[in-house]
Amino acid sequence: MTATPTDIVRDFYRKLAAGDAAGALCLMAPDIEWITMWHYKVQGRGPGPVAEGLFKPLMAEWTSFSLVPTEFIADGPTVVSLGDFKGVHASTGKMSEARYAHVWTVGDGKIMRFRQYIDTLAIAQARA
């Protein structure tokens, strides 16, 4: 049975929750486009730039964090996940709880595009 776009997105969150960043990266298309709203910027396309521009600095800045999806809305290859980012900032020790919406585009069994919308004020308050 072929995995649906929602199955692939759920698998991405499961792999991140299990600490399997490499497994999460393997779910991405070689030319994935990754768009974020906060200070982490992914330069270029592909899993490598996502690891360098997002995963590494995110893990360095937060002593712990989780992405907890609470709802999935799917329409063909597009999946929207709504949920919560929860994390403890390494420098300030402050806890952040920020609501997010992630918009995923999946094709040929791979994540082709990611767009993030997040409560940047909640993140900024934890960083200050």
C-alpha cells in the first residue's frame, strides 16, 4: 500500500520526535524548498541546506524542543498540520509554547515543499 501525503508528513514528525533527524531528511525530495518565518534561514534547496540552516542551529539554540501536531488537513498533495512548538531556550532557560501551521507539498512519496507559519512573538519572548 502506498503512503498518502498525510502518512509521509506524520512520519516526518514521528522521526523528529524520536531524534531521527537523518530519517526525517530522507523523507525529503533532493530539491526540497524549505521556507521559514523565523530567524533560521535555509539557503538553497535540498535536505543538506535544511540540515545546515535549520536542524543544526535549532538543536544548538534549544536545550529541548518538540513539534506536536494536533490536526492534519489534506487536499491532494498538500497537507496542513496545525500544532505546537514547545521548547526550552538554551541561553535564557525560558520555555516557549508557540502555535504553528505547517504547509507541506508531497509528490512521488517525498516532501517537495515546506512552508512554516509560527507565533514568532512567543519565540522571541523565550529568546530575550
